[in-house]
Amino acid sequence: MNVLLLLAIPLITVLAVLIARNKQQVRWVSFIGAAVQLELALAFLFMFRNMRSGGNMSSILFEKNYPLFPSLGINMHIGVDGIAIAMILLTSLVVIAGVLVSWNVEKMTKEFYLLLNLLSLGAYGFFISLDLFVLFFFLELAVIPKYLLIGIWGSGRKEYSANKLALMLMGGSALVLVGLLGLYFTAGNTFDLVAIAKTSISPATQKIIFPLLFIGFGVFTALFPFHTWVPDGHSSAPTAGSMFLAGISMKLGGYGALRVATYLLPEGAKQYADIIIVLSAIGILYGAFATMMQKDLKYINAYSSISHCGFVLLGIGMLTKTAIAGAVLQMVSHGLMTALFFAIIGMIYDRTHTRTVSEMGGLMKSMPFITTVLFIVGLCSLGLPGLSGFVAEMMVFVGSWERTGLFHRIATIAACMSIVVTAVYILRAIGSVAMGPVKNSVHGTLSDAGWQEKLAAIILIIGILAIGLAPNWLVDIVKPGVDVIITKLGTVVY
Amino acid sequence: MNALFTIMKHELLLTLFLFVIFFFKLGKGMRNETMLSIVQVLLLVNFIAGFFFNTTGILFDGMYVSSDVTILEKNILNLGIYLISLVCSRWLNQSHHLPEFFVLMLAAQMGLFFMISSGNLLMFFLALELATIPVAAMANYDLEHKQSSEGAVKYILSSAFSSGILLFGISLIYGSTGTIRFELFATIGQVSTLQILAFIFLFAAFAFKLSIVPFHLWTADVYEGSPVATTSYLSIISKGATAFVFMTVLYKVFAPLMFVWNILIIILAIATMVIGNIFALRQNNIRRFLAFSSIAQVGFILVALVGANTDSVASIIYFVLVYLVSNLGAFGVASIIQSATNKDTIEDYKGMYQNNPFLSWVMALALFSLAGIPPVAGFFGKLFLIRAGASSAQYWFIIIAAINMMVALYYYLRVVRAIFMDKNSTPLQPIALTNTEKLGLIICSIGILITGLFSPIYDYIAKVVQQF
């Protein structure tokens, strides 16, 4: 089975959406496309596991290499390892949930689903590419669909948010581009990730290139202080757009920071590790405290995304096996969780036409399914055991605690404290929205979730529970990939 | 005798078609539409015939040089004039002097071809004049508007001045080296200060034609005043050809002077990109906007020039091709809207998507390509340029180029936003496109979409350039 299928299916869906004749056809075509993608991702997952348990210990599976621009050293080098498989699974889950949640979009439905599928194409391509040029191509591919999705179908200050998002992400990509070119020339005119990993790059060069790459990718993952695009961008986006932005797009940065910056430039990573830890700890705490001040449900989730994505970068910065594995798990877990949260907020907004917490109350009476899911996602956010958030955050903390220096211990404790703050804002917001007296009498007569929304929520909850209750299937897949990175990192002073 | 016809085939074909158009004009009075269709067929034949029966060689004792690279460059420019005749057909049909326009354009094109193939300074100067003067007449073609005449006068005066400076530089070079032949310059042993001075004068002439800052002041007014067909010709074909010649002259002829022009180009590239971007940010007229954006694009070509190896050559040729289809898409849409509704500010474009979806998507594709966003060809073009420039290992320079890409995205997105997102109570009415316009825009769109993803195109260019 060729990993290119993961690119072919979204492309075919795009073409099929183009020739569909009415809105119903567009929706069902997209749904079938997303379902096929999910099935593909699961198939790859099972094949991956079988190949691993069958004894295939090579670090990259399903590897294929097609020449693209041989004179420049660019090839379509694709393949997956454990981390990539986890991210592909995440992408497919979020995409199908996004397609389902957007069922009732009436304005320019065809273009909406077209852009959504282009986004998923970009994400899949990013995760399977092992050539830096192709990786950058897919990273940039997503910029225009995001801009158009927010600008046309968004709400609030959508043009401003779309502009800010597009420009800041482009700025991050510009830094990544310079870093990639630096890697290209120091490693002998090749863009191939595997080949570059084998060459040794001098620590002085790494010191220059690593910050470019890490900050560039960090902009995507809301690295403090480049996180300013997140609140407006996520909140002004349409529901599926927010799900995709927070669920997948922010993980592009984390994956890039791990695979490209840390894996290829280990000396640089070690030199800058302390700064990364400081910035991510600040991001975690700042995100958490800023969330407490928010009155709009979407802004609450957006700032909490900054906080949770800080854990990803903190795990990477700690440079231990458990911490990095925890970072990967946090990427998957947070992706599912925040996608679900945005989906629920979208469902609530469609019915109550408000996102302000103080204007809503007692929704449990009229929307039991939606509020139950709201509780589940809230508890996942604050790390309740049994849900995926706990597993990921626990791994990051345990891994961080392995670093015994005073500085690392302080950073870990500071990050841990954010859980308390998370608990405060989650319980306050969700509690007052779901329980208590009904604030607006109209809310008492609203309809609960339709079949599409229920299906979307259930798919994501299954993912969250699967990781939360029995995480070892995911950790076993991810660990060999993390081992490769740790080996390249060499010894880290504990 | 045979060698003369096949080596100079492109120019001779242009001359032939020029006279054919003349004879058609002198015959019975033809309707504009018929004349235009005939011209389009002629230009298509010209483009296709450019690929067959090509011979490389040297003519007239070194004055005229034809190699695989020059043939490739001329074919790309032939595609350009064919597309201009397609997408600007609405304006051309309304013009009172249609055959003369094409006579002038083919004459200017001949000048550009001779410039690309020139082997000594005299031929180069002659060709430059042939490429400039007809375009001044073309710039004046909107005879009812005073702005057109203003643009034409500005253009002819500025180019005459720059030609004067060029001549002075040529005379200094002849005086200091004793030769006007290109291939003999590279063998200069010691470089004297007089030669550096002469080179600066030559450089100024090129910089004028390429609209490099600070020689760019004529660009916005001339582009705004001229009809869109002339603006497309000036900004795309003329600039593309000058970029080709500039490349050849710098790499082959003035190679000993690399220590002079390397740092000069770095500084001017930064200035061009920055000034082009800053001014494009504030433009409202779509033609001035495209003019300043083309200045910034030339800045990117300069980034690649710093690399000074065959990769730079390949990436510049590739970028000119990509730049051609992208800009022709954008100018084509602007021309159609201008001719149909007489509106050419970004304000008027607001809400265009409601009534004109095809035009909106073509414009969006063209703007994305100009901005350098995947998956369209502009991404590959810009990236290869920056890669070629980065081989000189000046990272701060590349960072500035990458940041300018980001700034450029902002003003391209302004137009996209106006078309797709802004509300307008009086959006442009639905414009019915003729078949030729649709054909032209579709060719541009296909070019934008596949030139990047279809890698054999770049590989072919890279292979040809190996013989540079």
C-alpha cells in the first residue's frame, strides 16, 4: 500500500466536489471522502502495527522515493514512522468530524468543502513527506485555504483575523524557509531529511539554523511570544475551520519542531533547550491565566489551546524520551480534544446564537447530549484520568521530572500549576453554561444535536477514550520514532 | 544562405508576419474582429514554429549569436505575445488602428530578440532602440485619453536619456578595451577604473529597462497611462527579455567585474524589493498596483542573480516563464474588466465573486502565483530563485527576501479579500467572455497550475542551461 493514497483520496474528493451538482451531493461526497480517509488511516495504523510486531524494525515504513527535480536535489520522498502515523490518524479523525459538523453550511457550500479538503491534503502531505522541500510545500499549501475559510465563512472581525493569521503564519514559514535553505546548503545540496540526518553539521552552524527553524515552526504552535494570531484566528473561524486550525494546524508546528528542528539539529536543540523551556512555561501559564479572563467560549478554548500546546513545546524542550513521547501524545490528545470542544461550541452557537458565557445557562435541560459532551471535553482539558489529556500531560510531567536540575524542576512545577488554573476556568465556564438556571427563555426550547453532530462527537470521544483508557497502543507506536530522535540527541546532562 | 534562414529563424518569422499584417491592412478594409483572429493565428503559428528547425550558430562575424538558451528564451517570449493577443482582445477590437498595434509590437519583439542574441555592443544598442521606440508609440494607443500621451512622452524621454548614458558607457568601453565584441571582454586581464565606470553606465541602462530602484520612477506613470495591452507587454515581455540579457551580460561578458556587480546587485535587490513592496501597499489603481508588484518581482530576480552559477540561470528563465503566465492572467482580467466596464480600482473589484466567478478565480490564481503560495507555479519559481540566491551564503540577504515575500502576500491578499470577502452594493455586472478571452485565461490558468507541479518543465530548462 502506497502512502500516496493519503494524498490521492483528498485530491479525488476535491475533484468530485468540483463536479457535484447540488449541496447535498457536495456534503455526501465530502463525507464519503473523509470516511475513506479515516479508513485509510486506520488501515495504515494496523498494517504498521503488524509490520512492527512482525519484526520490521526499520525506522521508516512504507518508504517511497520518486524523483521530482533531480537537478536540485528535490525528490518526492515519502514514508511514515510512528509519530507520523499518530498524526495521520489525528488528521483523519478531525477531518471527518469537521465535515460532519459543517453539514448545515449554506453559503457557498461547494467552495467551503473544497477548501476543507485542500487543508486536509496539506496536512497529510506534511506528515508523510521526508523531503524538506515537499514538507515546506505542504506547509504553505494550507495558508490560502485558511485565509479564505476565515475571511468568507467566519464571524466577528473575520477579515482582520484572517489577515493576521495569514501574515503571521507566512512570517513563520519565511523563517522556516531560510532555515531549510541553510540545512540544504550545509548538508551538500540535498533536501532529503534522511540524508541530512546522516550528515554531521557543525555546532556553530546548528546554533544559527536551529532558532530559525524552531521559531518558524513555533509560530504555528503558538510559541510565546508569537502566539498572538491564535485567539483572533481561532475565534473568528467557522466551526470546521477552528477545529482544523487548532486540531491539526497547530500540530504541524509541533511536528516540524520535533522532526526537522530537533531531530536534524540536536546540538542546536541542546543549546537552546533552556530558552525553549522558559518560553513554553510562560506560554502555558500565560495561556491559562488569560483564559480565566475570557467571556467568550471560543476565546476560552483558543487561549486554552495556547496553554495546552505549550506542553508540547515543553516536552520537546526537556529532551528526555518520556517527555518527547508525552509531547507527541499531547499533540494527538489535544488535537482531538480541542476539535471536539470547538465542535460543541459551534453546535451551541448555532442554536443559541451567542458565545458569551454569562448569557447562557441551564442548557442541560434542552440539550442533554451536547452538554454531556461539553462536560467530557472539559474534563479532558483539565486532565481527568481516563481521558487522553491526563495520559499526555502525565507523560510530559514525568519526563520533565527526570531532569533533576533546579531550573527544570521549577519549570515543571510551574507547568503543573497550570492544571489548577485550567480546572478553574473550565469548571466555571462549563458549569455556568450547562447547569444552573436557564438565563434566556428561548434556550429552553432548543433542539439537541442532529445525527451528523452526534456522529462527529462520538468519533472524537472514541478517540479520546481510546487514548485515555488504554494508551499503550499509541505509546508503543510512537516510542520507536521517539527513540530515533533520542539516539540522535545523544547524551543529555541530567 | 540556408544557415542564415535557420539561425535567424525567429527574427525572420517575425519580419514575415509583420509584413503579412501590413499587407492585410493595405488590402480591403477588414473588420477588427477578423483582423484580430488572423493575427492570433499568425502569432500561434509563430510560437509553434519556434520549436522546430532550430540551428545554433554565429552570424555576421560574431554580431548575432544563437544558442539553445537563446532559442528557449525567445520561445517563452513568443508565448507571451500570443497570450496578450488573446486576453486583451476586447480592447484590441475597440481600437481604431489594430494592425498598426501589432506591427509595432512585432517590431519591438524583434528588437528584444536581437538584444537576446546580440554578440557585440553595437548590435545590442541597435536592438535596444528597436525594442524601445515602438513601445512608446504603443503606450500612446489610448488616443482619447491624455494620460496615455503623458505616459508615452515620459517613457520616450526617459528611455532616450538612458540610451544616451548607455552610448556613453559603450564608447568608454570601446575606448578602454579597444573592442566591442562580447566574447573578448571576458578575457580582460586587469580591470581599470575607467572600465568600472563604463560598466556602471551600462548597468544604469539595464536598471532603467528593468525598473530597478532607483531607476524605477517612470514605471508607475507609464503603466497607468498606457492601455493594458502595452502595460502587459512592457511589464512582462520587455522585462523578461531584459532580465535574460542582463543575466548573459553579467555572467559572461562582465565576469571579471563580478566583485563590482555582486555587491551592487545585493544592495539594489534589497532596495527594489522593499520600495516595490512599500509602494504597492498603498496603490488603489489596479494597473499601478501591478506595476509596483512587478518591480518587487524583479527584485526577486536580482536575488537569484547574486548566485552566479547555472542554477541561477535556470531559475531565472523558469521564473520568467512563471511570471509571464501569472502576470498575463492578472493583466488579462484587469484588461477585460477595464474594457467592459471602465473600472480599474481595487474598490471597484469588491464583491466581484458574486457575478463573475470565473474571472475572480483566475485573478485569485494569478495573485497567489505572484505571491508565491503553493501549489501554483509561483511558489516553485520564487523558491528556486531564493535557493539560487542562497548559494552565495549571505543569510541575512535571504532573510530579507523571505520577509519581503511575507509583505508582498499582504497586498496581494488585499485584492483577493476585495474580490471574495468584501461586500459591495454595486458589484461589477456579469461580463460575458468571448471565446478567445476564455482561451487565453484558461491557458494562463493551466500554465499557473501545472508549470510548478509538472517537474519536466524545470528539468528541461535546467538541461538546456547546462550549455550556457
